[in-house]
Amino acid sequence: MAITLDALPYAYDALEPHISKETLEFHHDKHHAGYVNNTNNLSKDTEFEGKELEYIILNAKGGLFNNSAQTFNHSFYWRCMSPKKTAPSAKLQTMIEHSFGSMEQFKEAFITSATTLFGSGWTWLIQDGNELAIINGSNAYTPIIDHKKPLLVCDVWEHAYYIDHRNARAQYLEGFWSLINWDFVASNLS
């Protein structure tokens, strides 16, 4: 069973003006598709051929790990955004307030973390038991390798925002924040 490229859960222009159709076409159809293709090509004729994506991520090294993790991260990232306004569930809101003090403090911490991540990578909201935490990971890092429960992710590789915002990562992050699919985030809670 080959790994497949997930379709976007919305139209290419649905996230405008924050993320353009052009960005989504490049990001999804070139970058994400490239990771999927590389995962399939690198796993061909190995013990990883036909395995589930998470199995590959947890057991592969080098290029196969990098491409399979990037495949997972991107699929997760697309679902973290929605063109429709959503709000945190009561349970998620309570957990955010418990872990960060308030939604505003959480937003500030998340955006600061993502803005200050050096180089390319991902900023994650994870669940660790009854606590929530923000973690950064460089390159193809994904929290599932540490057996942490991902709830939300923001892609801070330049290809996620350069077409629309050039090097203004903070501007991209403000736009991302207004697109968060809180229904999806809440659905990931244990």
C-alpha cells in the first residue's frame, strides 16, 4: 500500500487573504507531494514498503524518516486550518487556560515560539498527560517520535509563507492564528 497525498480539506483559494492560492499550490502540490513521492520511492523494495506512515516514521532513519515525517506533518498542518471560524471546545479552552493562563497568553507564547524558531521547522501544541505544551522542532521533527500527542501545528519552513509574506514570519503567524481549525485541535485531545 503506497502512501498517498491527502487532498486539501478546502479549496486552494479558501484561506485567502492570509495564505494565497499560489502558496497552497506550491506548498501542497510540489513540496508535500514531493515528500509523499520520496517516501514511496525510498521505501520501495525495503522492509518499509507497504507499511503505515506512522510505522515508517517511528522506525526509519535518514532520508526515509525525513520524507515520511514531512508527509505526516503536512497532512496534519492542512487539517489545522479552516476557512470557517471555529472556537475551542470547553474542554480545550479549560486545558489552555490551565496550561498557559489564558487564550491570549497561549497565543502570545505560540507565536513567540514559532517566530523565534531558528531556521526551518514546526511549532506544535502537544498534550502530555493532562498538560498542554508548546514545542518547536527543526527540519522534519514530529512529536510522535517522542510519543507525544500532537494537537496543533504551524509550518515555519519558508515555503509556507515566502510567496505571500517574504521573510515576515510574524505576519504569516498572525494570519495562521485566524485560520486555526479549533474543532480539529479539540478532536485530537486524548
